[in-house]
Amino acid sequence: MVDAWPAALPQCFNMGFSSGLGDGLAEVTPDVGPPIARRRALAVTRPLAGVMRMTAAQKAALKQFYEVTIDMGALPFNFPDQEGGTVLVRFAKGSQPTWLQTARGIYRVNISLVVMP
């Protein structure tokens, strides 16, 4: 069974988010002429990134979730969809949550995810 985003953490990107469409194209560059593109797959991941405001306790819970529950970001998990419901996501390759302390005990947390097909 897939783990879920902890209920103790914010359930949406409360400081803004960005999303997009996945890239399901394959491109070949011939010896002569322009590159040729074709659809490679229907099931592609799409990006989802955003910023959350968290307390020190929430930051600690996020760190525990990332390091232990989802094995340093290797495992997928259910995340609240920004438009309702949930989506299956994992942390983007080479991306870990980062934070900036904006006030005593308050953090601005950046998260980059990929939505799984």
C-alpha cells in the first residue's frame, strides 16, 4: 500500500504552486533536415512544484516523512491534488525539500514533485 502525505502537514501549496504537462515525445535528428518527433508514450509524468509555509514541528515531520517513510524520496505517495482529490506523486529526481527560515519557527518550504501516470 502507498503511503499518504502526513495529515499534520499543510494539505496544499499555501504560498503558490506551478504545474504543467508531461513530455511524451521522442525526437530523432536525421543526417539532413529538421528533427523528427513522434509520440513515445501516453503515460507520462508531469511536474508539480510549490511552496508551503510550515512551523518547525511541521518541518521536522516533513523531514521524517522524506527520510524514513518514503526512503529519501525513492517511494511514491498520495498527495492532495491542488484541484481536489489526491494524486500519486514522488519527489523529482535530484530534488529534496528545501527550506528557508523567514521568522522564528516559521519556514518557507520548496517542494518539487512529479505526478505519476
